[in-house]
Amino acid sequence: MLASDTLELLAPARNADFGIAAIDHGADAVYIGGPAFGARADAGNAVAEIARLASYAHRYDARVLVTLNTLLRDDELEAARTLARQVCDAGADALIVQDMGLLELDLPPVALHASTQCDIRTPEKARFLADAGFSRLVLARELSLDEIRAIAARTSATLEFFAHGALCVSYSGQCYLSHARMGRSANRGECAQPCRLPYDLTDAQGRVMARKRHFLSLKDNDQTDNLSALIDAGIRAFKIEGRLKDLAYVKNVTAHYRRRLDAIIEASGRYRKSSSGRCTFLFAPRPEKTFNRGVTDYFARGRRADIGAFDSPKFIGERIGEVIRAARGHFEVATATALGNGDGLSWFDAGGGLIGARVNLAERTATGYRLHLAREGGSPPAGPAPGTVIHRNRDQAFIRLLEKKSAARRVFLRLRLEENAGGFALTLTDERGVSATATLPCAREMARDPGRAPDALREGLGKLGGTIYAAGSIELALSAPWFIPASAQNALRREAIAALDAARETARRPLPRRPPAEPPSPYPGDALSYLGNVYNRKARAFYEKHGVKTIAPAFEQGQERGEVSLMITRHCLRYSLDLCPKQTRGLRPDPLWLIDGKHRLTLRFDCKRCEMHVVGQPRKPGNPGYGEKQGKSD
């Protein structure tokens, strides 16, 4: 559990190399999947890679969190327990967990984080999970500042919140649409993202209200402007989504939030970051330059209508201007934005389809640029018509900066050289106060050039370029301008660094497991429907121990019959389309329907709770992927 004055920036790690890059760009911690049982089945990593990442991260006091956050079958419990022990032996600092069955196993004594899939929206649920042994709670992305504040007042567990990246339209852990339609369970790490598909929308009379729009696709989360307010509300860990995003995204977004949080820390005089080292960046972070679907701060400051990415779930990019002239093989854009060869462009055609192309040649004109498109499959794509709005979704010059070394991170030291009985002693002290001393036995000899000697010593002792360290200050506590040969300085410095490395490793203390309350705290309710995601006997035993009397099996076990809620969302299409009964007098919250070919989903509206339910049929027994065994992670 983080101290109350400590802030953590948590970045995604698709693999060890991505995690190392995230740390170099300012992450205080990274989260990564192991070989199995992570909520992104396509982002798994060998235990040896987790060990490599942990070894690097720990040098900066950064932490490695391993995702073990899928639902588990009974026959997977032992493998999950074994994997938990392996990744902890490899250096993992915490496990991110969804399945409560894991808490009934003999896990290693490592900190446990309750995944966002645990659907933590209320103070009661948060307090229960803290009492059950979770030191950190990853809150639902839908929460407002007031709701976060209410949760913070009821628990001492560290609160984590998603600050940036893709948004699941459903409350996380409460989405079954992928399993119902494709046999791929989101709660098992195999989401097929049917929420990003286009649908027709019809009303209660069957009239088509809109065609081929992505009504369940949301803009991306961006809490840049809410960081201070989130800290005031009780958030201490800020999570960047994106274990399947590319390296440019990880570098760019991590650096952006590092700068923002550092500014808050410096201005506050109260907070500190949870890791060591300062970053220098060889580029100016610009989150809008890497993948996003447009941005929203979602519900942080209340309900907003414009949260949907209904036109496309793809990266459209920044608007640069309009086409003013089109000719065979090229077109001209009126823009003040500097464009270059290799840039990626996008625009919508007359039918609403998103077209993408690369610039082969960009020529300046009086009003902007004449653009020649690269050939795809032997011929360039058809250019846009005059009046078409053009976007850029790849800034080639910016991406090239990120393809090179784009950041450096150094732990700053205080160096003190002093005399001792046999010669000299060099003491190094890091940012957290950890110190180590090395001695140099030698006869003291006056420097030939006393005026130059102190500067020469500082220059020699400060040569830390081949290490993770940099000299913040160098104090010479000497009685005279002594001469120390360069070779002796180098040996003394190397010995002191080795001693400091060892001392810092000894001083690093893993966060302990939060002990569960005794006797077990009661669950806030005595019944669980399929929404409780109870998929194995150990999870059932966990809830029974906490007073739950009626427990339905998980949706993935195929016991539900008839239409059920496949998604529960705070996103409301009626609100987004200005059809909310609370705002439009006399309009009833009749169902709407989303239609995709032969698939039909009913939208029902719980106006009391301001929620929308996406209702449909569970997958029928016997269909591929149905029931106990399905998905790549099996």
C-alpha cells in the first residue's frame, strides 16, 4: 500500500522491452501479463522476461505488477497458484487479481490488487475488498470525483484510477457480449470487441434512427486536466491503459503524465513519487499524436453527452484542414500544419467510411500543401473530393523521434569525499537517503596546482555516465587540496557505486500482503447472480465464508436462459442522442434496438440509476466456445 503522500504513475508493458521503455520515460510502476491468466491473452510473457523487467525496474525503485486477472476454472487453480509463486520469485511486487478463488489458495506473501474487473463502484464494495486482503483497489472508470471521494473516506487501501487510454463501454467485469456472440469471454482475456462494431439503431416502432454507426464505441479516456482533482479526491495511483498499444504510444503517454505529475508534486510541497530518478526527454510529449479515438474525461465531472466515438473506432487523428482542389494523382489541402513525406492521413468518404493513406510527397503551396499519395497495391488510392476534411493520424517526424532513444533516467546522488586515518573515503547518498561508503588507503599528497585541484576532483568523481546515477552535488570535506590520481579516483568511485547498489537492494522492501480481517467481513449482500463471476469452487467458498447464501454460476458456465443483460453501462444512448426522459418531458424510456445483420440487441434503460442495459441471448449450448472450455487462453 502506498503512503498517503506518495503518487504512482503506472504504465502498460506489453513485454519486458516495453516495460523498460516505460520506466525510462518516467513510470513509477508497470503492469505486465505472465504466460497465462492475464486479461489480455495476446500480451503474455515468459517468467524469465518478468524477471528481466523486475531487475531493471527495481534499480529505480519502480515496481512490477503482474496481471493474474482472469476468471479461472477449477482445473486451472493449481496452475494459477504455481504461476503466482513463479512470478513472485522472479521479482513481481504485486498481483492484480479478479477471481476471488485465488484468495483461498496458498499464494506467496505478495501484495494483492483488486482489478478493475472486480467492479468497484461503491464504498461498501471497496471496504469489503480491503477487508478481504487487497492493499490496492482499481476503481471503475465510470466514477465521478464525488463518488471517488466517498470511497476514499471508507477505506485505507490505496486507490488506483485509469488516467488515460481506451474505455470499456461496460462496467469492467460486467460484459458478456463477446462471449454471447463469439464464444470469447472478456473475463477470460479473450474479448473480441463487439462494442467497436457498427450497428443500426431502431426505435420501439421499428423505425431506423441511424445506420452503421458505432454506438457502443467510446472515445478514449484522458484525465490530464483532472489530475489534481483526482489526487484531492483520494487517488494515489494513475494507470495508463494500453498493453496492446505500440511502443510510441507507451513512450509518449508515459512521458506526458510524468511531466504533469512532476509539476503537481513540485508545486504541492507535500507529495512525492513512488520511485527514484529524474527523466530527461528528447522530444516534447504530445498524447494526441499517438493512438486515440478522440478524448473524454468520461464521468469524472458528471455526465456528458459527447463521449462516443460513433463515427469510427479507429485512430482518425488530428484535423489539419480541408481539400480545396483535387486533380489526377494529387490534391491540395488548405492548412497551417506542417506536413511531410510518410505522414498518414485519413478522411471520411461520401458513404461515411474511413479512408486511410500515406503521403508519398508533400509539396508546399501558398495555402498549404499539394499531397501525392503512396501507391497501395500498385496504384494510389482515390483522393478525397474538394471540401473533404483531412486528418493526420501519423506524424512521421514525431514517430521517428520515438523510434530512437527518446529519454534518459538518472538517480541523482550526493557525493562527499573526506579524509580518514588511512587516506580517503567517498560516501554516496541517493534520493531516498540510502548511503554507502568506499575507502581509498593511500598516502596524502599535495596537488601541484592547488587552485585547480578541487575542480579536477569534482570532475573525476562525477563521471557517472556509465551508470544509472548522476551527480547532484559533490562535497569535498578536505583539509587541503590533495592530489588523487585519476586511476585511484576511478577505483574509489566504482567501489562506492557497487556498495551503493548493494545497499539500495538491501533497503528495498517489498510491500507486504494486507492481512484479511478476522473474523471475515460480510459481503455487502447475501446473493450473487451471474454478475458475481463465480467460476470455480474456491471462489464459491470465498463468498460463502463472507456470508453470501445464494450464488449463481458465472455467465461463462452457460446456465443462463432467455434474454439477459450482456452489458451494463453508464453510457446512455438516449442521453447521447438528446432523448433522455429526464430532459425531454413526456418521452418514455422505451427500449431501442441495435442490429448488426442477424444479431439484435435490446437496449433497456434504468433511469433511476442512469444506466443502460444491452440485453441479448446467451450463446446456445453446443456452439463453438460455449461453456467450460473456450478461448485462446485455454
